[in-house]
Amino acid sequence: MRESLHGMKAPSYTGMATTLIRPDVRDDNALGRFLKDCRARLDPSEFGIRSTRRRTPGLRREEVAQRADVSATWYTWLEQGRGGVPSADVLDRIAHALALTPVEREHLFLLAQRRPPEVRYDATTTVSERLQRVLDGMELMPAIIRTSTWDVLAWNRAAVAVFGDYSQLPPAERNLLRLIFTSKYVRAQSEHWESYARLAVAAVRADAARAGAWNELQILVDELAAASPAFAAIWNENEVREHGEGTKKIEHPAVGVIALDYSSLAVDGQPNLQMVIFSPAGPEDRDRIRRLLSPT
């Protein structure tokens, strides 16, 4: 035992498994430490490895190497900080061998190559109940959740009142880009349709490329180019923009013009989803939405 500043005995950490890192000391083997810790958390029985007496928890280095189809010697060097910079293919195999989650896989790439991995598009078709409750809690603010190809997955009651009921459309038709260019109702609603259409095309191009959804978007692009000369002309301009924030005016048949300030927010942990929130721009716009929600 050693003396503390207050004269009391402080515990000694000699022999403990936890390694304490001083904040002023650079960790030159963060990758090796991460790999070792991930390996130690695994249960061999979950990988069909017969349980034997082990001195340390988790998989052995040679077991991870075998699952990743790499040399056991090289993998050992990698954990020791002297294996060089692994290729993306090798890192993917190691991530699979260690059963890493998407965020752990991204962290692995950042440690090994100082860059995130190539994006993989996950064609999500539903949202969690928690996210739906967030939407429902915004009573006077229309809000939706859309994918990187602008498919609408979720919405709230205010969005139905202002934009229309997405539930009345087949799932394949709940796409904002498709509605902008093929729906007469949506076109009639938009006070400045051409400006918004150009923004939507430029923004979906950026969103799909960022999320790795280019192949999925191309199917929609081919359909819309054949159905809408206006879309084909705008698409061929190759403009790229962020949707970000702005103001949108809706010509609603029941209450007249509604001005809405919108913001696009990323959904943490799901890079292929965005929440778009439309806030009434002024008191009169809030009153119009309230009238739509509570007709007398």
C-alpha cells in the first residue's frame, strides 16, 4: 500500500489485468489493443469451438487468424503493432472473424487506415418505435423519415394533414422524387415547383452517393427519366447540393399557403436515414396547420 495525498492508504494496482493509460502518453498500438479487447470478449462456444481450459478469456489469436484466413504469425504481429497496414479486404475479414458491429468495423478501419471503410448501403424499410414516437411528439410540425434514395418510411399526423396520407400509397410509390415529378397533386401544392424539383434532384444525388446507394437510385432514375422529360433534363445537369435547411411553401387546397422552415437531420447509427422536420414559419402558418388537424 502507498500513501495518498490525504494520508490514507491508497490501493496498489500491481497485478491487475486493467491497463491504466496516462492521458499524456501516446498510445502507439491502439489498433492492437482494440483487436485484443474484441477477441477477449468473444465466447468460443458461439463459434463452434469446443470448450477447453483457457488461461485467458475469448478466442485465441490463431483462432481469429483462421477465421479471417490470414497467417497466425501475421495476425500476432498486427496485435503487437508491427503487422503493417492491412488492406481493406483483410480488415473486412478480421471484422467478420471478430463479429464486429458496424460501428466497431468503422472504428477498426479508422485505427488501421485512418479512414472509414467503403460505405455499404442498408436498404432499411422500417423505423423503430422510438423514432416513430419522436415524430408523433411533434404535433404541429410535419415530419418524415426518408432513406438516402428519398423513400418515405415514416411520418406523423401533421405530415398527413399538410402533404397527404402516405399510407394510401403502395410502399413502392412512397418516394419523394417520384411524387415530385409524377404527382399532379404534389406539383400543384408546390408554390415554386421547379426550384424545389432541382434541389431535390441535386440533393438525392449527393445522399445516394454518400450512402453507397447509387445502384438503387439508378433504378429509380431510369424509371423517372422515361416518365418525365423534366426530370431527365434536370438529372443530366449533374448538380449536387445538400438538402440542409430552407423554406418551403405549400399551396394547401383547404387553408391556402403554408410557409414551412425545414431541417434535415441525420439519424445516428443509420447513415441511410434522415429525419426532415418542417416547422411553421410564422404564427399564421401554425394556425393553418392547427385548423387542418382540428377541423370544425
